[in-house]
Amino acid sequence: MGPAITLDNYSLSIGENTLLNPFDLTLEASKLHLLTGPNGAGKSSLLKSIIGLMPHSGDIYLNWPEQAQIPAYIPQLASFDAALPITIEDYLHASIQTRAFFLKKSKQQKQRLQQLLAEVGLEDKAQRKLGQLSGGERQRLLFARALAQKSTFWLLDEPMTGLDQKAQKQIERMILNLKEQGCTLLMVHHDQHFVQQHADHVLVINNGLEKHGSPEQIYGQQASRQTSEEEVSL
């Protein structure tokens, strides 16, 4: 089970510019919390500060039900140096184990790598060089790296960016599966249809916390009914 999250008088400034005005908020454990709002409103910065990648004012508490874990973080689409000679398999291997990655992989390690790549649809591209990957393939590789952590707390910053429709559906299924497993998920996402259908809680970020609540509270009952009807028609 993932943690509950409490923000106490939280705010974020860069130099003299206030990016996020102060607010208090508690996010329930084991729920899918979706952040929406205009570009540049501070959504990505909020995620980064929760996992300690950006300084902030106020307090952030992660209330773990059991032992604390390292959060799994999916940043916005990352780029790789096209000249890097490393393969997908070697990159993933180096990311998830503590020993020197240039040592020969054991049979068990190879099986684990194949399993992770299969989960994100990259099993047939294990020997492809990082610089040869498309944007969607890079994003799926980052997802495989995060899956290897086996964390119950996920922060995802627009994880569907650069993915074709088939890959989007694959990643969506994995996200919903993590939710079913009891993970706490905090995700930036702009697809209102997905937000209305799957979010437990919606945060509208616009230079601070503009509003938050259930999809029905944010978008209205009529919009939520329309979403349900569209799913039934499919």
C-alpha cells in the first residue's frame, strides 16, 4: 500500500518569482491523483519537490503504512545522446542493479530484464542503441526502469507523451494495474477523458492549488455521465 501525502503551508518560489502560492492539502493513500492545469502552472515542479528534486517552503509528509520506499518517478520525455553505444538492455541493467553493470549478466538477471521489457512492449528491441529510440520508446524504457523498483508510490509527469495510441493504451493499463495493487499515484495528465474516467481525485494547478475534488466535482455530473456513456458504446 502506498503512502498518504500531506502538504502543510506548501509553496514554491524560484528566486523572487512565486511559482506556487501557499496551500494545505492531504492526498489519500492508494488513490490515483491527477494534476491538470495550463502549461507552466507548476505541476512538474510540484512533483519534483515532493521527491526532493526541487526546494520548497512548508512541509511535505509521506505517511507510509509500513516501511518507507524510494518513489518511482517518470519525468517528462527524456532525450538520450544519439552517439551513446549502450543498448536498451544494458541501460536497464545498469539502472536496476547495484553491482558494476559491465559484469556478465546472470541467467536470472537476463530473465528479469526480458520480463521488464516485455511489460512495456520493448522485448524485441533489447539490443537497439539508445540513440536509435523514438520518443515513445524512450518513454516506455523509463517506465520499465521505474517498474523495476517495485515501489508503491509513483509520480508520473505526462507519461503518455510521445506514445502512439497502442502504446498509450498499454501504459494506461499498467497505471490502472498499479492503482489496483494499492499504489499511490500522482500524475500530470491533460487528457480530460482519461481524468474523468479513472481519477479518484483531481487537482487543478494554476500558480497554486486552484481547486481539487472528485472528477464529478471538478467537471460536473453531466460530463462524467457522458464519459461513462462513451465507454459503454465502445
